[in-house]
Amino acid sequence: MRLSHMVSERTKDVPQGANVKSHILLVRAGYIKQVSNGIYTLLPPAQRISQKIQKIIREEMDKVGGQEVLFPVVMPREMWDKSGRYSSIGEEMVRFKDRAGRDMLLGMTHEEAAVHACQNIIKSYDQLPFMIYQIQTKFRDEARPRAGLIRVKEFTMKDAYSFHTSYEDLEKYYNEVFEAYNRIYTRIGMKNFISVKSDSGMMGGSYAHEFHLLTDIGEDSIVICPHCDARANMEVANSVYEMPKFEDSPLKEVFTGKAKTIEEVCEFLKVKPNQTMKAVCYAIVGDDKRTVVAFVRGDKEINEAKLKKAVGAEVAVKDLEGSDLVKGNIGPVGLKGKNLTIVFDNSLKNLCGLVCGANKDEYHLTGVNMARDIKPENYVDISKVNEGELCPHCGKPLTIKRGIEIGNIFQLGTKYTKSMGMTVHMPDGSLINPIMGCYGIGVGRSLASIAEESADDKGLNWPMAIAPWQIYLCPLRNDDENVAKVAEQLYKSLSQNFEVIYDDRKVSAGVKLTDSELMGIPIRVVVSPRSLSENQAEITIRSTGEKIMIALTDLENKLKELCKID
């Protein structure tokens, strides 16, 4: 590829609002171009990387028996009504009517389509197990796109679906795919990735793992035990923590004025956060009349994924404007209101001497005794793990790191086959609903994650396996007849065995060298009047900065060695 002809432009301009390294560099190096908020064009270099990632994914999916299919982007409402997700998924799913007035939707995931494709084709137990997969562009009307390709509205994804006659068989295959994912991420050059237990979310199912790249710019919190290697997404993580003991005292209403937050109340009453009780109010998605009031110890935070499971519904933080609840002064003692669901976190279990809201503006209660004054029917785990709390497996302190989710796998069970009526005949003549697994990888997000992990202060730094080109051929002084001639000869000869981007532009040496580092091509080959005076070329390894002077006659063999080509 001649750089002068490539539909791509290097720039010094930083995208407006961009504060993530991979986003900035992918735009500046001419890999992506924004079309709209959360929607990007992959320019030729990025598309080449995407295709290489997809090739590796296909190879590993085929190794575990996957059969590639292509589901439709647009699906009818009826298919999703059967699973219940047409109504349960919120505004992130795009719904529309076709010209005949039928309700349609854009696929953001394809469990329903997978079941529909197999239904009435797969009829007998001896046709199972099997797995089908696709690599396709999907659309999710993401509320807060960010960080370039890391969180977008339109994205390319590999999603796979397996079907089984027993949970034992699903477990066995699930582990095979788990290992295939480890191979995929290793092969595409990702280094600091881990797998964690996770919440199955809108996909359903009871057992799930996510794969994350650990990085400070990650959106997810990953709870890790450095001692026994236990790890989980914050959504499902548990811990062991100290239950404080406070002196029991009579219940008393005290004036706290404008103190509303935990910090303000603690300062006013001279108590610590773990001696307070915090109330957070949520609405049930799809039910405006119902309010969930979640109580948690003041030094803890509500885990909305756990709360969702506790109440059996999707929740969203509620605006208390116009309600009878007194924001900043809500407490469980004497709490009144219509359609309230009250939930208490385990962190409050049997505590006494607590401070909470008095359900009266400018007042709080002190001396609250959970067993005497409230008597909850039960406590549930609805709080997030705090750094330093203890691992439930080995009892050692936990750490919390940030991660970008790059893939996920779920044991779905029969959620979709049962709701959509897919059955297969068993040897005894009975009918069962096949048991499903689901396995996803974000292609664009993997690309951006590798860029984030491997880039340095000079620019991108692609692993050889997915680099858009292996070699950046960089002649300095194109106006020199000998340099121009040798560069053309090298481009033609090297292109027979290597992927070469040829910087044939008539620009300064500084611009070329800077652009080569910005684009992150693994190997740069420089020919210049100085090197050619000794019949040599200069090789620079992008990842290490190492420079090698090599005779032109030995250049190709050295490049094969560096590119690991036999």
C-alpha cells in the first residue's frame, strides 16, 4: 500500500472531548473517523486490524466446532415478544415500523434469532450438541458513548450460541470456549487480560464470566484477591467485612439542619460513616408508581445489579421531586408512603446505636437499634465490595482494579428455547427444551483495548499478529535518485512476502519518522543516502526502539526472522 494513496490522514489535532489515549491516537493516526456520537467509520488501517482479529476468532471458533451463520440485522417484534425482551429492554433497543406498519427492531443481540434458526431443523438429541456463531455489526442506542471504539452505538461483534441436552454437556463445552477465549486474546497480542465471574444481565442465565483488560480507564470495577486469585466483577463480588459494635442508646430525634449527605451528617454529629444508615431510592423500570427504598450502612454503596436481583426487576435511581419522601432525611423508622418496597443490606444486620433520617426535614434519629426499632424480616446483600475487605475464600484483603470488558460467556439454560417453544426428542421419546450457552467478543472494543494497552508517548504500537502492515518502508530524501530507485525495488520485492506500507510521500524525514511511530507499525525500514552509501538499510523495532543496520542483501531474511515468517 502506498501511503500517498491511502484514504487516511495523520493529524496533530485531538478529537474534541477525547480524554482516552486509544481514542485520541486512533483518530490522530488516521484509523477511525467519527460519523456521529458513538458511530465511527473504520478507515483502511483499522479495517485491516479488524479483519485480522476476526480471522483469529474464526479459527478458534472453528476449532471448538463452531458453524458460522449470519443472522438478520432487522427482526420482527413477534420473535422478541416470545422471549419477553421486546418489552423488558429499554430505549437502547431501536424499534420502528416497516412500510406495512409492522413492529420491527434492530438486533443488538441474537439469542432469539439463534433459536429461530434452529427450531424445526434440529429435532433430535443426536443432532446435539452444536454451536453456531456469527460476526456482525449490531446497533445499541447507548446512552453515554465514550472513549472512541470502547463504548459505541454501532459495533462489530462475534456472538455464538451452543445447544445441549444436559447441563453437564453445557458445562464441558463452556469450559472449551473459555479456553478458546484465552487463546484468542493471547493470539491477538493482549497481555493484561483476566476472566472474572459476572452478572448475566439482560441475557439471563445463572452462570457467566467476563473477560477484561485491566486498565485505569476501564468502566468496570474488578474485585481481585491477590492471594488466592479469586476475582469477580463488582456486580457479583462478595466480601467479608467487620461488623462494628456501637453502644446501645435510646432512640432520639435530633436537629441536623441542612446536613443531608453522609459526610455532612457525620461532621455535624461527630460520628463515623459506619455508624450511619444511608437510603437510596429507585424506580422500577416500567412501573412509575412503585418505589424501592434501599438501606445500606453509610460506609457502603448500593450495588444496583444485586438490588435488581433482590427485587426481581430493573431499577433506576428515582427523582423524588413531588414525592412524600424527604430527600436527605429518609429513614426506616416510621417510614410512610404508597407502593414502597424496602430492602436492607447485610451491612446493617443487628446493629445498634445508628444514625438515620427521621423522615422529617432537618432532622435525623440517633440510637437506632435494628432489632428493637425496625425488626426487618430479612437482610440481603445489595452493597458493593470496598477495597481492603476480606476475600470470602481465603480471608485476605481484596483489591479493586478497573477493566474494559472485551468478551463474555453465559450459561443461558432454557430461557430462550422454552419461551420460544424449541424442543428436541430424547431417546425415551420425551421432549426437552435444549440448554443454551452464549459467547460474545467485541471486535472493535478489542482493537481499541489493544491500542490502549500497547501505545506509548509516541503513538500506537501494534502487536505483529494484528498490525495493519508488518513493515513501514520509509525512504528519506525521495528526491535522491538512488534512494527513490532502491525504495521502489524494495517495495516490489518485499511485498511478495510481507505486508508493506510504503511511505512514498514527498515530505520531510521528520514527518515520515513521526508518522511511522504514530501509526504503530511493528517494523520500520529506512533507506537514505547515508545508509545506501554502505548498501545498507536501517531497521527499527517499534516496540523496543532497537535499531539494526543490515546489508540490503540480508534484509529480507532478517525481516522474515523478525516477522516470524518461515
